[in-house]
Amino acid sequence: MARQLYLIRSAATARAMATNISRRGLLIGGGAGAGLLIAWGVWPREYAANLTAGPGDHLFGAWLKIAEDGRVTVAVPQVEHGQGVYTALPQIVADELGADWRTVGVEAAPINPLYANPLGVTEMFDGALGRVPAPVLGGWATRATLMLTGGSSSVRQFEEDARTAGATARVLLCKAAAARWDVDWTACRVEAGFVRQGARRLRFAELASAAAGETPPDPLPIGQAGAGKLMGQNLPRLDAPAKVDGSANFAADIRLADMVHARIRQGPIGDTRLMSVDRAAADRVRGMVSVVEAPGWVAAVGTTSWSAEQGLDALAPRFATSGHLVDDASIARSLADALTAEGTRIAGAGDPAPLLGGGGVIEARYQVMPGVHAAIETPAATATYRDGRLELWIQTQAPAAARALAASAAGLSEAAVVVHPMMIGGSFGQALDHRVVEQAAVLAMRLKRPVSLTWSRGESLLHDLYRPPALARMRARLAANGAVAAWHAAIAAPDMSRALADRLLPQAFAAAELAGRGGDRMAAAGATPPYRLPACVIDHHGADCDLPTGYLRGGAHGYTAFFTESFMDELAAVTGTEPVSFRIAMLGGDPRLARCLSTVAALGGWEGGAAGSGQGIACHRFRGSAVAVLAEAHVEGGRPVVDRLVLAADCGRVVNPDLVRQQLEGGLIFGLAHAMGATTGFAGGLAQVRGFDTLRLPRLRDTPDLTVELIRSDEPPGGVSELAVPPVAPAIANALHAATGNRFRSLPFGQGT
């Protein structure tokens, strides 16, 4: 059942596609080198499944194993970090298979091009790779084994593959049963783990061996013969029992014979090198085993994590950093300078310039501080080197990229490196950063014994890859009828796509695609309003903040939605129009978003956002889904307090409603955290926040009343995991204005200027 994602299966088809790509298209991004990369991507190639069968297991392609004791195991190519993918994708497979949910289990899929995720790449880079045709990008991503968890893409990318896997196994089981009963296999049906024909029935377990040797028909019947009982059901999460009883293993939980523990300290941001350590003091710490030095870091290794921590403190490492040390003033200055310089147009329609001169133009400025991941699990990895093979248990949202980095750090071929992707405690994009994997590989090679490396909470905040700070200048002119006639958003923010491409994409492809490109669509993604505006343009102003940036849940949408929806409320106030009506009037042909707005207004008891009401509203389009949020807030003792958040979302077809509600509720809290805190200042090249105690994260007593409404839809599945995050901050900002009369234009509220 080997499958190929966006691949060209024959030389003739490859030639046909090539004729549809102009010579100019072949040379996108960087000349002939890019053309060679595209040719490499579309060249015909087949891939074999490499799923491992245990005792009594029978393989059904790359996704599925059925054991002789009745267990059904689904291989999931996406990492589970709380979003429920270890349940959603198996639920799709089991639905098409006709399995009994009580017999279904899950395991991490091995690294294989069959599990590449081109949609995730496209979504995460948010148009930054837009010059590559989709079929070419898909073929290239597959050839590059670009497995990726991100961009709220798991169900959207893999639903068809999961259905095909379940349907194939179902047909093979029916054929095996039909052979025993001497009937046509189409007369058989499946139900709750049995193949039935009339009054006869056989368990999947009894048929697995024979079924694995059958051949599926072409075309494959999908959605037939008694399947389809599990989709849309609130089935229990497969990962929940192990997390509840503590048996679930994470990267730092791995224990190996003769293992040691390591703690690490890294220098300030920038060109930093280690200058000195006090080895004599560290040697006096009981349980210390070794000290490992590298140009930008030092690790203390001990028999226990405590001894390693004490040894690290005793080392008292000193670092030297060349050049400028980033601080709050330099970040603010770089953003302001960028906004005054010429920007690059990255999106737009019409020409608003003639309407944005002279009087009557409405203008507002907004700013956002850097965002931190602050996942509950800090970066960790366990590694061992033995008999020429390096084996790692790691947090990763991109296992093939992690393996490549580990191999390079260890001086080994990728074939000599085995990666075990573990469940992750949060991540929110942090597990796209593989520095801890690289460091663990170095430690294992030098120590020649198993090692568990865990970053401390302080280290994870000091050396996070931050969501970029941003500064926006929003300008608009209103028509005589009160509608928006012209809109211009100028957004200053550091480039995001180049840094992410360097970490995830092969260097040749990243260099070819991003070379010579002005502006960064990823850094201003989500800034185009979802409204039908006659003249609307978005400019990105690249800012060099000397700050390492990374992907944080929601990406740039986390701040661009704040700019857009806060400014929309300001425009509605100028016209004297009720904010929901103001928005709906300009939505044009978007009934899904209009329904979200009307639903959340009705559900939340919307009072029109009148002065003193403490109510605000915001909406957003994201990853193929639509969402609206109503917030109720007030100020108490000079501190913003959020009393209630109400959300209505249209996510298309839903696999498991409970999973969707969990992610939307979690997204509301995540958005609340970044509206109120989850940021840090900088001084001397170091983040000033070192622990949860100063991050101003919402505690249980700060958590508002939450209401989530899923709007029934037959549209294709849209993204869910990040959907709720962007509209939270603007909804709260608009609510605070309704409560106080003051505009809140800086995130987090109460910080910045």
C-alpha cells in the first residue's frame, strides 16, 4: 500500500508536468540551481513502507498493523504535543476500517518520505514559499522527507491517506473472510472489529494473517461496507490514560543502563564564545562525572540531575560576546527605524495611496513585545552512542530535520542515526528548535555513554526562539457611507521565514527559494483583513533586532490580528456604528465568518460594545477556518481583568468534537496569556524573565468563564490548534476600551508604551 505524496509516478507524467512549467518558472528564486531542485522534486520515485512488525503483527502498508490478538495499531506521522493528533488520525483510520475503538492503539511513525507534510510547510511559511508551484513543492517535500507537525495541518494533510489506509485494510479483511466462506468479498461488511456476511462473522484477529497477503482492488472503495461509525464522535483520547497514570514517557523520562545526566549553560545572544570555567570547584561537587565544553556552551555531567545542576553552578562559566548586546532600547529603535524606511508590498488590491493623503485619514500605531513559548516541558533529549550507531529520544516537530542535525553534530551519516520522536509537553512550536538534540548528540559522542540532557526553566527562557516583536502603523479613510474606502498596514518586524527555513529546509532549497526576495510574507501573515475593501495594501518593513526568532503558536497572526481587529473597532467608533454590524457589512461573500460573528454575539449577550459595557469583539480567518471571539473585561487596581471569553468557530467537518473544543479552549487561554504576559524584556544580550513566576501567565483564579460553540459545517476540515489564538488579544483590547474609554494598543497589556 505504498503511497506517494504529490509524486510523479512515471517519466511520461513527469515530462507532461515539465511542459506546464515555464522556463521562468523553473528558475524561480535563484536561477538554475532552483531549476535543478524542482527537477529533483518531480523526478519519478517510489517509496517502500518501513513500519516495523512486532510478534504477531501483520502490516497493512505504511499506516496500519493488525495483530493476531486483535490489536489495531495506527502509525501516526505527526507528533503528539497536546493537540490530540494521536486520537484524531487513528479515529479516521478506525472509522474507515470498521474497527472496535477499544482495540485501537497508536505509535509514532518511522522517518519515511511517505509521511512528508507539504501542506504543513506551506501553512507555516504562510506564503513565503509561494513562488514554488504546489505540485512541485509537494514532490520536493516528499523527496526531502520533510515530516512536519505544524500549521494546523495534520487532519487536512493526512485525512485522505488515513482513509485510504483504513479502507485498504478493510477490503483485504473482507477478501480473506470471503475466501473462507467461498463468497464474493463485496457481500461482506465490517462492524466493530468483525467481518460479517449474513449470520456469519469473523474477528479481525482471525483474518489478519491471511488478509495481509491479499491484493487490494483498483479502484479502492472508500466509505462503504459498514464503515463510517466513528467520525464525528466524542471518542476518548488514546493518550489520556497514560498521561493520567504517569506511564507516558517524554524525552527526559528515558532511562538507560549506565546513563548520566547533563545540565547546560549558554552565553548571551549573539556571537558568543565560552571563555572560562572553574573546573576545580565543579570537581568538588559530589556525583560530578565530567565537564564538556563547546564554543558557545558548557555542560556539567553528573550521576544525577541534581549533581549536574550543582556542578554547573560551581563551574561559574564566563562568556564573551562580540558586537552589540541586544536590549529593549535597541529592539525599539530597530523597529522604529524600519517603519520609517521603505517597506516591501507583500499583499494588496487596488491603490489606496490617492485616498490616504490630506486630512480625514485615520491613523493608529500598535506594538507587540517578543513572545515566549513557555511550554510546560523544557527542551530535553536522551542520547546514546554504541557500535557505530547514535540513538536519540527527542522532542521534535520535524524528525528528519532533527536527525540530519544530530548526524552532522556527531560526524555520522544519517543512516547511522536513529530518532525516536516522543510525546511533548506543550511545545507550541518550540520543538522546531533542535539545539538540544545537537547538544545531546555531541555529549553522547564525547562521553561514550548514554546521557540525558534537560534545559532548566531559566535556560529555556534565556535561549528561546522568540515570536518577533512588531510595530504597526495602520491608516484608513472612510467613505461617505461609513465603509472603509482605503486601508494601509505597514508592519515592522524581523524576518521570520529565513530563520525557520535554515532550521527546517535543506540549505540549497532555502537559499534558492528565498534569495533576492524583498519583504517577508511570513512576518506579516494574517495582516490582510478578511473584509472586502476596495483598496487595501500590506507592507512589511524588515527590522534587524538581533533577536533569534522562531515559530510560536499562531505565528504572525498572533499580532497582525491584534492590529487589524483593534483598528477596525477604532474605525467603527469614528462612524458611530455598532462593531459587529460594521464588520458584517464589509464581509461580502464570507457567510462562514459572518455566522461566527452573529453566533458569538447572540451567545455572549452582545450589548453593542457600548461605553461601560466592558464588551469587545474580534474575528479572524485562519488555516481554512473562521472564528469570532467576544470578551468581557474590566480594569481593577490598574490591572486588566478578563471576566469572560465566548468563541464561535466554523472548522469545517469535525473528526472528534471534544478534541476540537479542547484545542479551542486551550487556544483561548494561550491567547489570554500572550495578551497579559508571556513576554520578556532584554538587557545585556539576555532575557530578563527566568521563570514562570514573572511571566504573568494566567492562573486558575485568573481564568475567565469560557464558552465555545462549534458551528456545524460540511466544508472540508480546517485548522483547529491555532485558530483561537489570534482574535483573543483584540477582543480583550476592544472590551477594555468599552470598559475604560482608553485604547490599549500595546501587547501585552500593561507593558510597553
